[in-house]
Amino acid sequence: QSLAGEGVVISNVVFDCDKGSADTPGYGFFACDSCNVGIKEGLILTSGEASGAVGPNDNTASSNRGTGGDDDLTDEIDDPTNDACALIMDIEVAADSLKFNYVFGSEEYLEYVDSFNDAFGFYIEGPDVPFQNIALIPGSTTLVTINNVNDVDNSDYYVVNGTGTNAPYNGDGYYINYDGFTVVLEAKVAVTPCETYTLKMVVADAVDSSLDSGVFIEAGSISTNSISLSASTSLSDEGYEGFENAVEGCVDGIINFELEYPAVDTATIYFDLLGDAENILDVVQLPDSIVVYPGDTMVQLIVQPIQDGVDENIEELIIQIANEQLCSDALIDSVTVNIQDNIIAQVAQDNIFTCIGSDVQLFGYGGIECEWIPAIYLDDASSCAPICTPLESTTYAFVAKVGPCTDTTYVNVILDDTYAGAVVSPVNLCEGQTVELNASGSLFYIWQPTVDLSCYDCPNPTFTGTSSTTYTVSMFDANGCQYDYEVNVNVGSGDLGYVDESFDVCSSDTTPYDLSIADAVSISPAEGVSCTDCTSPVFTPSATTDYAVTVFSGSCEQTFTLTFNVFEPIADAGEDLIACETLTATIGSAAQDGMLYSWLPATHLDDATLAQPTFSANTNDVGAVNQNYTLTITDIAGCTSTDEVVVTLEAPAVISIPEPDFIIQGNGVALTVEGAPADATYSWAPTEGLNDPSSAAPYASPNVTTEYTVTVSTPLGCVSTATVIVSVIEPPVLVVPSAFSPNGDGVNDMLFPIGKDIAELLSFRVYNRWGNKVFDASGDVAYTGWDGSVDGSPAPLGVYVIYVDYIELGTGTQKLYKGNVTLIR
């Protein structure tokens, strides 16, 4: 049984290997790690004693058991054989091939090649396989024997038991005692699955009984063509990251059925579908089998998940080769395909810290198409890996797309907002004046060029030059970010060197301006400026304004203009939208020229960069029931404005009306509606028999059985309906005939009470006109009548008084009926 591998069942094992005159048998189990025979463990069959094969190779392995040979080997090598040792067994095979690994070794090597051709054979016979020897040189029909495999013939398959190239064949220190042996070879034959074959493994000496030969058969190697399963997806096979799972509606799963060897004949592989993902409901219908054609080694099964809109997290679809279709469960394999509801957008980093003007690489995964919102500061907003060169901290929405599937996540590109570096620029002065240049808020400073400065690595060097110069000050923060600023020193003769300037600003911006070189200042108009006569004014105009600035310093006087172009975008996200169950509509308002638009989130919008994107969703869609959308608009100056719109979807309520018991005509019952929203309105139809058709709980008292329908409406327009039947029965009636004739003619011979809608008759009594009781029945009153006799004698003609006690159906009330009956003879 140690030989049995995958997909085979061994039975009826017989050793035909007489020990004879030897001390030990010719067969046994061997095991050795790093064994130079190439097989770690298994079964050995020898023409001598199995113990003689034990290394090192330091003696002649020669023993004579004195037993007979094997007729099949004798016929095949055309030489007499002796000391045969055979193992015979039946093998049931689960697939279309049978194979095992072996090594043949002999002490006949190399001296007796072409002299003593010790032989072995692996003979097999069974359905569709005629008796044959499958111990063949690979790729040929040549038998493996001493004469056919040696250092000259088929030497690629021969190993000398020694050390080094062309080493002596009788080297010391090796694990087996045979002078030469083959490499590990494979015996293989095509068979019919689930049939049983007889295999005979035999080895024998040829001609004489000296110098042993043996066959080493690898444990567990008698096996068949196994089937293994593996899973992938349509996108993971194409190299896209993050698609190990199949995704509903956009990423297919792939199941690979792989055969160890090419199929010999057309075969059908049956499988079961297990797990919590259901065939047809969760995936497009899958078959219960696949067909493998001759020569195939792999067949694929495509799993197409269905987008059902239900939040189910991860579902498992398990494909397992069906046990009932195999004659051995050794070939059973299974694999799992995980199915997720939607793709998952992922980014390499959630937060990226950088310096102003530096390039950073953004990476997004989870889609085959990508979009970044907003597009500002990006070289390509549709790339999955754009370059970002930020001028301010920005939050980007990364939208991953695969066909109809989308998902969004976010990346924060964060600039160093702790940096507070500042410089005063420009600096204007009259010729002959000196001025201190000012930089602050940094750890280190470098001024270039250094000409006419009192220092180059300080924050406040003094300028003593006589001509205008532009300096660059490099400032470094604690994170190593470098910020370069230009400082213009304007030296004038008749003026202070100021020039007209124009600034594009947002309505909320504040802009300081340095006039510190001047002795006096006059600014007009006064609106939107912190002071009109100071040297450090701050401008905050609410509209585009031209300011006339006059500065005085010594003999210098100059008037120049500062123009502030004020930009004030106003975002308008439009009116809130409300709808019942399903909505397709545009949000936002008409586009403004020169504006960039960005909506967050982008879910359920056809294009989040439009001024008026289309919202389309229903209440089954994730995140669609109550969603706030924020619109950000950005103008050409980089000014922004935001506004918000709320989209509300309401699902119709699931309502019901408890079924009431039937009512007796003239009575009524209160109807109630379950599951209706608190702010709903009601309309009942028909209105007949209802005290208030617009009530949530009307009182119903119809004269006949009636089906009522209630329509429940919500302020958002969602409408739900439900029906109920109010069953009406007529009032109970009890009747006793006014006369009967008990004369034995078969007509009106018995007096019975007759009831309609009577729950139970309790008693039936008859009295004569003198008040004497002549008949009394209780219990099963409905079937006990008066036959017109008293104590067994006919009662006389006359009028009799009737009393009947009964219980009404529906009300359960006990009633008494009283009447007269005339007895006629």
C-alpha cells in the first residue's frame, strides 16, 4: 500500500518471490535521505537478497537463492532466467493513465554488459490494454535492460556508482551496493478510467544466478492523471492589481481545471457548486460539468457574478469535483471564488506630505479606468498615476471604474502649513538711502547675490547700494522644504522706484503692501484699505478697485496705481430633490464661463465635473436614500465657492391590514393599517359602510361581505396599497314548524327545531296546554325530535308550547325561543 498514490486503489497483492536458500527475502522496503539512487523510499525487488543492496558499495552483491525464473522475462530477452522475484497486484484507476517511478540497478555493470543481460519487466493487462511491458526507455519502445542502458547505449539514463566524471564504478561510500543504475524513470500507460488492471513487477538473473540486480519502485508514485483546480479573475490574469476577487457585474472569475498529463480521450469532469453564492441568483447559470478533449491539459470555466444591488459583503462560490462521478475520491479537489459587491478603490497613501511646487506621484488602484477630482495641479486627471504639483493643500477624490462599477476613495495632499516665512517686497528708496531687508518665519536664510548686503545668511541684511537690485532669499522650514522669494530693491533719483501693479485676488483675500521706505503715504479711495496714510496698508476690496498711492521720502515723491481685480465665484448646487423610489434628474445650475466644477461624492452622478450632472439611482442602490452632494467651483484666479444639495429617495412602505373576524349584519369592526409612515394620508375604497374613508383606522359596518382597499400616500409621493375582506353574516334565526302529523305516513312525523347561523342547540322542550312537560331533549338537540308521544302513548290532538335554548353564532349569546305547534292526526 505504500506504493499507492493519487487516484489508484491497490488490491489482491501477491509476492511471488521464494526466499529459497537465501538468508533474507528478495524484496523489502527501503528508505534513505539524499540517496544517490534518486528515490527517498519505496519497494525493492531483487534477483538476490534485498539486504545485499544496502550500501556502501564496498563488496560484490551476489547471492543465489536457487529459485526458478519468470516465463515472461525469458520469452522477452530470449535467455533463461533464474531467481525471479515478482510482485503482482490489481489496480483500480480513477483517470485515464497509470504511471509510477523506478530505478533499475545491477552488480552486472559494467563488466558483463552484453554478456549477462539481467532483466526486469513491468507487465500490465486489462480492459483495452493488451498484455505488455511498460519498462521502456523514454520516448521509445526499447526495453530498459543492462544491454540497452549503460555507459555506451542510452548513457543519458545511466549512473555510475562512484565519484566525479568517469569515476570508478566500484567507488566507496555510496548508499547502494550496485555498481551502476539508471536515473529515475517513469513507466506510463493509457488506461480506461474506473477499470481494474493487473500489474506484474518482476526482476530475474539472466543465464546464471550470480551478481544481483534490483528494481527500486518509488513509494506513492503509482498514480493516475490527477486534476487540480485553481482560481483567478479576468483582470488578475491581465495584470491589474487588486482583483483577486470576482466583482458583481464587472469582473469575472476563472476556474482552471488542470490535468497532470494531456487527456487521452474525451472526458467529462463533473463538479458540485457549494458556498453561500447561489447559482443563477448570484452568478450567471453554471453547468455541472466540463468536457476535456484529447490532448488538453487545461479547461477554463468562466464565473460571471450578477450585480443584484444587495449588500452581501464577500460571498464564496466553491467548485468541488463531484465525488459521485469518481471511482476513487483521491482525485477530489476544490477551489473557492470570492465574489464582492463592488470594486474597491484604493490609493498608495491616504495622506501625502510635500513642499509647495514639488512633484508628487499619486497612485490609484482598483479600476482599469481612473479619474481624480478635482483636476487642479494634476498633469493627467484620467491617469491612475498622475503627477501632482500642488500650490496648496488639496483633497482629491480617486474614482476607480470597471465598466459600470465605480468606487471612490480619497487622498489628502498636505503642504507644510506650519511654515510662516514672509518677506517684504518690493523695497523702494531714494538714492543715498540705506534700508534693512526683512525676511522672517524660517530656520535658515540664504541671500543671493551678496553684493551691497551686510550679510548673506541672516534674516535682515542692510542694503547700502546705489543702484536697483533684485535679490533672491531662500528660506528653509523644519521639514526641509525650500521656498525662494524675490526681493526688489528699487533705487530712484526723483521717485522711490515704485511701479503700477495689478493683483488678481479672491473676495475674501487680504493683501498687505509694504511702503515702509516712505516717510509719508496717501492712499485713495479709502474703501477696502486698512489705512490711507500708513506704510503697511492691508487691502481687502470687495470689488475691483484702482488705488492711487502717493509716497514721500526726503526729496522723492511718487504716485502710482495698485489695481485689485476681485474674483468672487458663487456656487449654486440647485434645489434639493426628493422622490419616491427612483430618480433620474439633473442637479446644480447652469454653467458659468471659466469655472471648474467638482462634485463630492461622485457616486450615482454621470460626470462629477459638470455644472449640472445627472443623478440616477433607486432606493436599492448603496448610499442613494439620503445623499448630500457638495459642489465646489473654482475660477481662473483659483478662487473657490461651495454649495450643497440634498437628494432624498424614499422607498414605498410595506403595509398590511390584519384580517378581522366576520361580523353579524348590523355590527361593525375597526380596521387598522400596519407599517404605514407616521406622516401618511389614507384613502379607503369603497366608502360604503365606513365611518371615515380618510382615517388610518375607520370603523367598517357593511351590510354584505366587502373587500376594502386602502391607499397610503407619503408627502414625497410614495404610494402603497393593501386590501382586507370584511366578512358579514346574517343574524342567527331559529324556526320550529307550526304543525306536524305523527301518523306514521313518513311525512311530518317528527318535530325538529331548525336553525340558521346557530352555534349550538342546548335544549328542546315541549309542554301541553296545562303546563305539563311532555318532551325534553338536551345535548345533540339538532338531531333529537319529538315523535308526538308521551310516555310511549300518542299525545292527543291540540296546541303545544315549544321552548328551545340556543347560542348565536358570532356573538356567543345564549337565547331562548318560545312558540306553539299544533299536533294533527
